Amino acid sequence: MRLLETSDVLDVLGDSVSYQLQKIHNVQRTNEGRDWYDELPQIVKGKFDSYREDYGHLSRILKLEQEQIKTEMNKGYYYWRLLRSACHTYRNDLIEYDQQLSQEFNLQVTEAISDNVVLNDCIEILDQHAIEK
């Protein structure tokens, strides 16, 4: 729960979830993504659609007041698992984007992107308390 106590951490958690939600929504924005989705077996489509709804709900939770966030997050471990997944995806993609910028435009890799301390701390805490099911 200490993850939910500071605004910079809440910002990073919210950014991670928003990014994950954006990636999910982007599937329907291109012909290739729509074709990919249409070819999924129904059971996988159902899971994908559930993730879209659940990340949307988690995004709304993270916009509540701090006490309301804690109350909602205490209701079950599922949202913590989604949060952990979103943070890992966000960090991995940030590192990849930073490397692309470095290679394509000869820009220096930046700690703010590739080695975001707050994001890494969040992931460390989430990994320590992870329960895989």
C-alpha cells in the first residue's frame, strides 16, 4: 500500500496503466490490428476484452482520491497483478523507445526514460509481493 502514498508514484502507476490501455485500444485502430483480433479464438477474444475492461476500471480507480484508491485496491489482488504487468510493459517499451531514439537520431539514452527510478521502485515492490496464479 505504500505505493499509493505519494503523488509521483501514483503518476507513474497511472501512466503505466494508461499506456497499457492505449496499447489495447490501438489494436482496433488499424486494419492489421482488427484482422488480428478477428482471427483470435473466441476464448482469447473474451480474455482480451476482459483485460480492456479491467484496465479501464483500474485507470478510473487510480484517478480517485487516495483513500478511495486504497479501498478499491484492497478488494482483491487482481488489480495489483494488472498494475504489475502494466508497469513492466511500460518500462520495457520505454527502454526500447529510448534505444531507438539513440540509434536513429544519435540522442543520448536518458535515465528519465530508460532508468526511471520511480518506475523501477514500483516494479521492485510489486515483484516482491507478486502472487502468480
